[in-house]
Amino acid sequence: MAIQWDKSLAVGVKLVDEQHQELFRMVNGLMEALMKGETKAELESLLGFLGRYVVEHFGTEEKLMAQYQYPDAPKHEQQHADFVKTFLAVKSEFEKTGATVGVSVAVSKVVCTWLREHIGGSDIALGKFLRTAGAKEAQLR
């Protein structure tokens, strides 16, 4: 199952939108590798890279929330923390069992579904706030 970024998911903050598009490319690469039955080492590498990038991306959003004093920051940051916890659980399951159907379904559900829902809801709201606050190009200090 490929995950497609489209303009309805644009938050209107250049840096965040670019990172979201990169996340979608990474997730699609991981899903393709799972379907092709790539080696465990290759899949571990992809999962690790995705996990590190997600943390980097969440850091970007959280810096912007702090910089512009986003009122819903605690709730948004908790969503990030919950995702990381769930992602690490899926990664741990993969490390124990390999690329089982259950792991593939979990990656699809946890990563693909969560990303679309989070970006389409919480990140769109954050983007609207940031644009109103003048953060269209989102230059981090």
C-alpha cells in the first residue's frame, strides 16, 4: 500500500511540507522493500533511517511550536511521543520476527495511516497557526 502526498496535506510552511514529502518517499520505499521481501538487514536499515528522520522532523515542528508559542503544542508533542513509542514497538517486533505479514500490516497501519491522519489534522492546524504568525518560510533560529 503506497502512501501518496497530495496538496490537501500541504500545511503551507515550506520546510514542514518538504519534510512531509520526504517522509512519504521513505515510507513508500519501506513498503516496497517489505513487499519485495528484501533482506532483514536492508529492512532494518530502512526502518532505522525512517525512525531517525521522523525524530528529526518532529524536532523541526516542535522548535516551530516553541518559537511561535503554539497553544496546542503539548497535545501535538504528545502525539509525536505516542507515535515514536508505537513505531519503536513495531521496529522491535520486526527485529524479533522479521518481515512477517503482521509486521507489514503494522507498518502500514502505524506509519501510513497515522501520517495521513496526523498531517491532515494536527499538522494542518499547526500550519494554519504558523502562517498566521508569519512563519510561511519557517526559518528556524
